[in-house]
Amino acid sequence: MSENDGKKTLGVRSGPRSGQVKQSFSHGRTKNVVVETKRKRVVMPKPAASKAEAGSKSAAPAGGDPKKRPAGISDAELERRMKALAAAKARETEEAEKRAAEEQARAEERERRRAEQEEKEREEREREEALKAKAEEDARRLQEEADAKARANAPAPDPSEAEARAAKPQKQTQKAPERERDKPSKPAKGGDDKRRSGKLTVNQALRGGEGGRQRSMASMKRQQERARKKAMGQTQDREKVTRDVQLPEAITVSELANRMTEKVADVVKALMQNGIMATQTQTIDADTAELIIEEFGHRVVRVSDSDVEQVIDQVDDKPEDMEPRAPIITVMGHVDHGKTSVLDAIRNARVVAGEAGGITQHIGAYQVQQGDATLTFLDTPGHAAFTSMRARGAQVTDIVVLVVAADDSVMPQTVEAINHAKAAGVPMIVAINKIDKPAADPDKVRTGLLQHEVIVEKLSGDVQDVEVSAISGQGLDELLEAIALQAEVLELKANPNRAAQGAVIEAQLDVGRGPVATVLVQSGTLRRGDIFVVGEQWGKVRAMENDQGERVNEAGPSVPVEVLGLNGTPEAGDVLNVVETEAQAREIAEYRQQQAKDKRAAAGAATTLEAMMAQAKADENVAELPILVKADVQGSAEAIVQAMEKIGNDEVRVRVLHYGVGAITETDVGLAEASGAPIMGFNVRANASARNTANQKGVEIRYYSVIYDLVDDVKAAASGLLSAEVRENFIGYAEIKEVFKVSKVGNVAGCLVTEGIARRSAGVRLLRDNVVIHEGTLKTLKRFKDEVSEVQSGQECGMAFENYEDIRPGDVIEIFEREEVERNL
């Protein structure tokens, strides 16, 4: 056996490998360098080796078991490998110990930071307590100084004052170190922790602090709590807040995100995941929004658009909150029966003189003092055109005073007023006016009222009747006593300590004051500054004026006032409700405007194509007179429009393109020019620019102050559109004696004029056995070969018909003329 058996021959290759590298330099110089390359041997332990095997291997001799030794491995190589394995294990143990030491150091660092944080909080509390004690000390010192000054002003000097003054410097010197200690320490350079240093002083607040707005104490505490949890390793997710999301019928994406308190980007992403590409400004329907709300884990609360009106309080007043209120009396009756004159005599005023034509064309509200009681009067128009005004007056009233002229008895508007009062269910008092006239007959009035189921007390009924004279003042006191008695029976009460609710009696657009509404407060108290909604308009009470034109700051139940501060002119008869916020009022008004717009659109769209074609065919032969109406108040405009609707027949009608309140503007002129309509101004005028535009474009503007004149003019204009009536006048008869055939002319009838006269230009009818068989004109009329224009009765003549040859002896020719007669509505 040789010495090399089982051993590997040692050589140069077992050591570092050597080689040469040729380096090149500038100017063609080169250099050969000898380098050595070392190769690192890494021995990895077998992963499947157990601890028992490792222990047996360590207990085995250095040479190892020759049977388990890999082929070609010498004892020295095996020993080297075992040493490398032991070194690797030692390194692993050392790294594990190092990791444990680092973990322990980190835990100690966390503990140290937590202790420092608690120390800082403790110091902060101590500093706050010290500042609080200092503030208390300063307050006590100021109190002592005030007491000392008070004692100094007293005549008897107090010996303790000197001691207080002597002790004062000592206190200041004692407080100096405290102030130095209480001064906030400057933050470390670069260590801006965004905290407020020290307590906020008055000087800092006046100067604006340290460069602007500072963080609140709550924000600082939240930051400290987050930092402490982070240092303790207690990072936990914030708990999800589930909300009740109010969902209307349609909502924008941004509003939906706002109600869920989620990010808009997250909501848009959720919509995209559901296949809906929508931006934050787009509107989505309620079903889609409900899916998104449920996806985010919130609860859906479906609401309707009409829920916006639920903010208007409709609560029932408690009996103990009710207080007596003034009665509301509406004066009604036929036109020119003296309603306003009676009211003027009661008020000692002259309203009639201010009305055009001496007739009432507006609804007025007034208050009258009767002893200790206050009476609220509503004066309504009596003209037939003001039906809606009278209906509104009856709806808001408590008592109706029916004025009937003693010399005119019961008239159509009297009957209408009776019906309004019965429909409203209010008691009635009959005032028989003009009792001072010689032709006055009160009994005729009482008898006339019996026909309409109004039985007065003199005829054993339950309706009070009073004979009055507005001129002489006779019976006015009895009328007021009857009203007071009726009001006492009714026991009228209202709650003044609630949000105001009232009715719009009249509305107008004033040039200087804007939209103005005459409001009769029915319950609650309307105050200056209240935010209200009335019909489709809303506003804030800027000012209120009573019936005397005086400014008032509040109006209780049964008080009529003019309200300024609306954003638009409301409709007469609208209900006024006071709400809490401007946003609520605007939302309710917008909802009502949208509802009105949808209603108008539905009224125009709710028809079939066949119905539209039938309507168009029916209107094909109907002439229309378009007009524009502008009035001073809303009620007058409505009355004019209703009167215009009654004008016309099957052939012509009046169409009001637009009606409104206020002065005539350029917009009205432009609309009138486009439609070829005249503009009717009732107690309003056109401004300068509108007048110039109307003159340039040839638009007719008519001004009226009495509704009679306006209605008559429109009726006359509509009558001009009627086609003239054609009337036939029979002027003669002729009998055919013989028929001749003439070349180039045709059949010619030899006739004898038996009655009247035969004219060449007249129309003719051919009668055979008294049956009309032809109607036309004459082609020729001759007498003895001469063409003549007419033939008198008893003479013979020759007649030929235009385009007709079938004439026989014995036929009768009827001769007539047509004339056109103008028609009126």
C-alpha cells in the first residue's frame, strides 16, 4: 500500500489561483501584473439531519466512519468540513443572540419613550395648574388693589393699606421666578411638532398668534393619543360608522358622498365597478344610489320631494294658548251699491275718490276701532269681472256684510256674493244702503233676498239686517253693533305665540319697493326679519306697513299689513308660512315652482296624437285675437284674464299670451311684436325704453283705468275678426214661356218678369216644381236684341244661364242679391 492511498496529492492548484493581467497605458506603454484569485468554500449542512445524528457525528472520531464517508474525501478534508459546519452553527447562534438583544433594546426604547411621553404630559398638566394658580393669584391681587383703592377713597384711612403696599413688591419679586419658570421653552431647532407652546394670551390673540391659526387642544390630544398607540404597537383600524342616509328620488354623486361622509372618489369608483360612468356633478336615480349606499354599509331612508314642505308647522294649537282676536269682516255686494262708501263712512276716509270711475277694482284691508274692540274690514270689488277676488275675500273672512241698494234691490253680483258666503260657511249681515233716497224700498230688498234663502230678522229669520245711509251716516252705529254682537257670538280666538300663517289678499310690483303683498295674518305673529314662503315665492320681511301707511315691527292675528322683501310677486290667495331658515324657504319655493311647471307640462302633453289633430282641425277656422295684459296688482290681472276668456264664440276668441304685474317693459314689447298683439296696460305705464321700442316696431300700447273700457275695446276688436254675415234679398221672379236655341250662346229662355225686378248682376236660382235645381249667375239679359242691366215687372226678356243649358218652359227663375252685414259679439 503506498503512502498516497486514500489521500489527494497537494499541489499549487489547491491554493489561490494565480494569473497575469496585461495593463495598457497611454503612449503605448503596457505592464503585466500577476493576480491571485481566491475561491471561498461554503459548506451547507444537510437539512434532513436530526439532532441525534448531529450528536453522534460530534461524538464520532475526527476521521468519521469510513463506510459513510463520501468517496474521494480524505480525513483532513472531512475535518475541515466539520470545522466549517461548527463555525456556521456558531454564527447562527451569535446572530440569534444579537437579534434577541436588538429586540430587547427596542422594547426598552419603547418603554423609555412612553415614560418620556407620560413625563411630558405630567409636566404639561403641572404647567397648566401653575398657570391657573397664577391667574387666580393675579385675580386676587387685582381684587385686593380694587379694595385698597376703595379704602383709599374712603374718609377714614385703613392702616392695613400700607402693609398691602409693602407686601406688593415682595409678591412681585416672588412671582418673578414663577414667571420665568412658566415661560414656554423654545422648541428644538428643526423639531417642529406642530404643537402650541404655552397658553394663548390676549396679546397673542390680538397679534394673530405665531403666524396665524393654531391647533386646538382636542387636536393635540388626538395626535398624542395616536403617537402613544403607535409607540406601543397598538395600531388598530378605526371603527366604521353606519349612518342613516336620506335618499330623494334623484341625487348628485357629490351630494350622495356628502350624506354618506365618504370620499367622492370612492363613490365614483364604486359606481364604475357597477358599470356606471358618472362624474361627481351628474345625477343618479334612487335605485342606483341605494345600491351604492348599501355597498358602503349605510342604511337607506327613502324620502320624497314633497317632504320639504313638512318643515311648515301644521300643529294644532292648545286651548290654553288661544287668545281673543279681532273679527275679519268682508263687505260684498253688487257694483255701485255703495260698499266702499259705507266703509268710508265708518273709517271717515274717502277711498272712492281714489278709485278710477268711482268703482272698486282692488281688494282693500282696513282696521277700525269700535270702542275697545278692533274690527278688520275687507272691501271687495262688485264688478262681474272680479269673481275670484270676492271668492278670496269670503274664504278668509269671519263675517260677511252684504250691501244691497234700497233703490236697486237684488242684482246678479248680490246673488254671487250670497253664494260665496254660503260656500265659505260664514254668517251674513245685510246692510240695506241708500235708505235716504226717495225711491228706496227696503221691503223689496228683503223680499228679493227670500228667493235666495236669505231670511232676515224682520221676516222671522236669523240674518241680521240694518238700514244704513253712507251719505247721512244713518244706521252706521247699529251696523257696527250688529257686527260686534255677531263677533261675540263666534268667540274668535287665535294663538299669537307661534310661527305666523296668513293669506295674501293682494300682491303688486311696486317700482320703488319691489314686490309687495297685502297679507292678512290669520294665526301667529309676523315679525320683521322673519323668513317666509308664500306660494312659489319666498322672502324675508324687510318692512311692514299697516293700513294707515305706518311702519310696524310685528303683526298679530287678524292684522292686515303690506309686506316688503319678497323675491317675486306671489299669486293673490296664496298662503304665507314662516319657516326657520332661508335654505328651507328656498327649497320649498323651488319645489313648488317645479311642481307647477310639471303640472303645466303635463296639461299640455297629456293628450294623444289623434286628439291633437282633432283640436288643430277644430281650431283651423277659429280666429284668435292675441293680447298682452299688464296690471298694477295680481288680482286685477287675474280678473282681466278671466274676463278675456269669456269673450268670443265658435268663430273667434281672445288669447292672452302673457299677463303680469308691473310696468310695461321692453320684453313685453318684443313678445307683442313677435306675435302681432297689442299690449293692454291697466293702471300701469310703459317705461321710456319700452315706449321707444314700441314706436320703432309699431306695437300698439293701450292704457286703461276702468275695467269696463278694457273689456268693451277688446270685445270690439274681437268682433272685427268675425266674418260678415251674408244676407239674401229676393228682388224678383220670372217665368219661362219659351226656350230658344241660339248659336254661340246656347239655350236662351224667353221669360216674363212676374214680380219685382230682374238684374243682370244678381244671382239666380232655377226652380222646377218649386224645387231648386240650379243656382248661379246670368250670362246675358236681353230685351229685344239689346243687352240691358235690368228689366221691370210685367215686361218680357231673354235670359241665358252661365254654364247651364237644362231649362224648360214652365220653370221659374228666382232673382236675389247678397249683402254682407257686420256682426258683433
